[in-house]
Amino acid sequence: MAGAGVREFKRRIRSVKNTQQITKAMKMVAAAKLRRAQESAEASRPYTETLQGTLARLTAVAYDVTHPLLEKREDILKVGYIVVTADRGLCGAFNSNIIRLTVQTITEDTRDVDHGIIAVGRKGRDFFRKRGEVDAEFVNLGDNVSYADAREIGQYIVNAYENEELDEVYIVYGKFINALRQVPTVVKVLPIDPPTKDEEVEERYVEYIYEPSAEEILLTLLPRYIGSQIYNAMLESKASEFGARMTAMGNATENAGEIIDSLTLKMNNVRQAAITDEILDIVGGAEALKKGGK
Amino acid sequence: MADNTFMLEIVTPEQIVFKDEVQFVVVPAVDGELGVLVNHAALVTALTIGVLRYREPSGAEKKMAVSGGFMEVVDNVARVLAETSERGSEIDILRAKDSARRARERLTQRNENINYARAQLSLNRAIARLKAAGEKLD
């Protein structure tokens, strides 16, 4: 009996519809969170830009300042990688792209150096923990990136750097281009390459008073600069994560729609075939009766 | 813009906390308090944990707790970059008192697991918050 086939199709369509509702909801949630993440990124810009501007001016004035965070080391024994991934999956290739870039950067480093991972986000931590490479982890930080977390990570790497446990530190994160495009990126954090003023033409020369001195201000600024760099990378990565999730869930919703369409079509075929069969049966039976009755 | 006011901006990594015209501002610089009036020369100064005071064009004085950072003054714009900053009126006094007490306790204990520098900073922050909120210190 063909009715069982139709019922089976109905069951499957219902199940796909449920999945579609979930992916649709996830897409909308990701879109809302993306907006919030972009707003926080926007809000952090005045701080970052002023910090960079002042730092660039200070390094120009106090060019002879030596500070361990500014010095390039001759012997590099161990390189640290801060890997910023999401805590959760279902965001397309976002996490695996960042992890892949990290692994690729490590393998392409031809120097004879050790490396350690500072994992920010659970997905990256899980991957590198299996390889036994995680030095420190910062997970379950939530959807709202806080500066306090970034500062703590900054403090960790500055300590490790000053104790010569690490000789170079990079951060790997998802650079946010737009909601549809995120580019995994590696940026050097330590030693600090101070920002330079070259792109921006100095409008006019301003003689600043430095209190207590340019050198001392510079020294207090450097750790802050690292904190703000990490904070920005985390913010961008968060926005990228939501962008990626939005796209992934959008695609999933679309695919579910296609499956539903094709299942509905097949179901109608089966039902139609069943009806045709029944009509043929009835017609056949009636004919037989007619013949028999003659 | 009135003649005797200038722009004060207080910026933290997470937001712009304050942006308005003021008559003057006193910031906790590393070598003691430092006041800025209109038409100040270009200046960059490092700040410590403490209380920032400013006077609104109406003459009212307000206080804020700031934790470290620096201030840049140029062209009648004073921009304070601090890691955290709270308005005196928005400070949770009980919480600040609590953290001051905790930090004091830690400082009096002898224990090598305690990071004294960190406890001291935490105490300084709590005191600054209490002062900004206009609380008396015990």
C-alpha cells in the first residue's frame, strides 16, 4: 500500500523543517550578535587610534629608549602563538581556517625553534591540546569580549616574554572584512614593532611637553599597547565568528529548503502514483464486472 | 563654545566614557595632581590610579575614578586614555569597600602565593573609586 510511503515522506519533511527552524533561528541570533560585536569594535577605535598615534610620536621622540619589549632577540628558542578561535562550532570553516593557518605558520618557520600555543577559545584549545602544545588557555570568555580578559592574556605573554620563556609572540585571529568574508591573519605582537606615522602626513609640528618624560610614558604605554592589540584581535575574531556562523546557518537554511522541496515533489509523485493505481484498479474491476455481467 | 571651556574626552578600550566641554580638569599624574585649563600647551602625561576632577561650564564639579593610562592635551582637546573609568555617581560603594577590605587583608598576610604588587594596585583602585564616590575612608 502506497500510503505508508507518503507517511514516511511526511515524517522526513517534518524533521527537515524542524532543523530548518533551528538553523534559521541561529542565523538570526548570529546576525544580532554580529551587530553587537561590530558596535564594540567601533567603540574601541578611539582608544586604539589615540594610543597608536601617541605611541608613534613617542617612539619618534624617545628613539633611544631601550625596553625588553622592544628589543629583537638574537637567539630565538621558543615562539608563542595566541590562537583566537570560537568556543563553539557551527560556523563553517572559521575555526579550522584559523587552526590551519597556525599549523601552517608553525611548519613554515624554518628556524630551529620550539613553539607553544596560548589558546583563546575552546575550539583551538581542543585541537592543540590533542597535540600537547597548549601552554595556557583562556576559554569560555562569552560572546562579549571584555578588555579585562585581553589584559590578562597580555599580562601572561608579557610575563612569559620577560622571563624568556617565549622569545617571539604572534596572534592568529579571523580578520573581519565583512559579514561574508573573514580572513585568518597572523600578526606579530612581541617584540613590539612600534607603529610609525608614515601613512599619515604630520599636519604640522607640535612641540609636546612630556610629563614626567617621553621615555617613562613610553614604558607605561607599551604593555597597554599589547593589551589593546589583543583586545582588537579578539573583537575582530568575534565579529568574524558571527559573520561566519550567519553565512553557514544561512546556507544550511537554504539547503534545508531545497531538501524540503525535493521531498515534497517526491511525496506528491508517490501519492499521485498511488491514486493512479487505485483508479486503475477500480476501472479494471468495473470493466471485469461489466464483462462478467454480459 | 564659550571662551573659557575646552573639550574633555575620557576614553577606555570599551567605550567613550565622557565627552563634553569643561572649564578645567585635574588629573592624577604620576608626579602628583595636574590641572589643565583652556589654552594649555600641548602635553602628554602618564597617569596613575586615582581621582579625576572636572568642572562643568555650569560650575558644578564632578569626580571620576580612573585607573592608569595617560592624557594628551592638544588644541584645547584633553583626551584621557584609561583602562577603566567610572563616574563617581555610578560607583558601587559597597563593592569598592569590599574590595578595599580584601586587598588590605591580603597585604597584611604573609604568604608567598600572594602577589603583593597586584593587591596594592587593587587597593589603590578601590580607594580611588571610594574617593570619587565621595565616601570617607576608614
